[in-house]
Amino acid sequence: MSVSKSDFKKVTTNSVQEMKRQGEKISMLTAYDFTLAGIVDKSGIDVILVGDSASNVMAGHETTLPITLDQMIYHASSVVRAVQRALVVVDLPFGSYQGNSKEALSSAIRIMKESGGHAVKLEGGVEIIDSIKRILTAGIPVMGHLGLTPQSIYKFGTYTVRAKKEAEAEKLIEDAKELEKAGCFALVLEKIPAELAQKVAENLSIPVIGIGAGAGVDGQVLVLHDLLGMTHEFHPRFLRRYLDLYTLINGAIQQYVEDVKSHDFPNEKEQY
């Protein structure tokens, strides 16, 4: 049974803003393929993020930087074909929007036209505000992303908690206000102190969704493969594993191998 206060037949950018106004927490997960996206959608999730984290969990790269726009469109189109209710937000990958607002608009248009996604997400504050504004002029909804921004990992050199120092915290607050002013419909805050995240959420009218940002925000997002326990070597404090699929899948495959080797599979009932 759903615990949602609002029975939205189709979640939109307006829906998530209404959830904030009603005090209803927003649930968000990543998905990258048709099969899992369909399960996530039917489970009642509000927002599906086709994240550039596909670079890590699907392709095995160390960072999110290598994934291309074409690859993001492939993953996003696979997800969109499975989704009936959730709002689908697609990450613009590294190099497709920084420093060139015209290229940013072109990238966002390709995402929307070729994947059928409902919105795009960009990492950064005032440094990318021109790109955000230009994308918005085309009627494309934009979700912001501040705090730990994985596309800037080589700038910061670490995945540790961001905005712990006063100067960086003040800049994050100002960036959040600028993103709202520019027209972003929502904002992700990643791996920042809970007190700071709550302050941002209380001072913005748009929804603030956290990952490693405490409980005082308007919603939460996790990487699906982390939640399901498939990425079993990843153990950040903010992650709650709801399953241990790594062990379950490993055991199932080992049993299959044993059954094949022992001539147990297929049995008489499993052949024509």
C-alpha cells in the first residue's frame, strides 16, 4: 500500500513542487535500463534519475567523466520506454554543457527529443548559470545539483563531504538561490552537512532532494544498485542497503553451474 499523500497518476515537475508544498517527501532512485526501470516505476517511485553514474555501475569506469551524450541517450530511452508514472530526469554528461551555453542547449534538446526524458540535471552553481538559462528558454525543465559534484572530482580530488567550511557553505547557499532564481524546478544536494542542507531546503521554494545530506530536505535519492546491494564494496555512511543481491545472485549462478555440471539441469519437465 502506498504511503503517498498525493495520488498523482503521472508525476511532473509541478507534482514534485506540490509535494514540497504539502510536506510530502519525494522518493527518487536511479535506473539505467528497461527491466529495472519498469520495476522501479511500478513500485511507486516519484522520480527516476538516469544518472551519469551509469559510467560507474554499468560501464565500470572509475569516474562519471567518460560517459558520452550518446550513451546517456541510450540509457535514458531504455528507461523511458518502461516508465508510466515517474518523472524521468536525465543527467547531462561531462563536457556537454560546461562553458558553452549553445552546446548545453543542443545537448539538452537531443536528450529530450531522442530519449523522451522529461527533464535534465546539471552539476554546478553560478559557473553554469548561462547554460541553465539557455536550456530553460527552450522549455526544458532543469534540476540543479550542488555539493559533491562527481563531474568535478579532479578539481576537488576527493569524494569527502563538501561545504564543511564557512566560505564554501556560504557559496553553496548563494548558488542554490541563484539556481532557483534562474528557474530550476528542483535541486539535488550531495554529501554536505545535514544542518546546511536543511537550511537550504527551508530557504528555497523548490524541492531539495538529498543524497548524504540528512533528513531535513524534501526528498531522498540513491543509486539503485547500491540500494539493492549489488555494488557490495561501496559503504558510504548515507547508504542503507535494502537487499543483498550480490550474495543472492552469486549463489543462484553457482547453483546453476553446479546443476549443469551434475546433469541436473535441464530435467525431464524442462525440455520439449
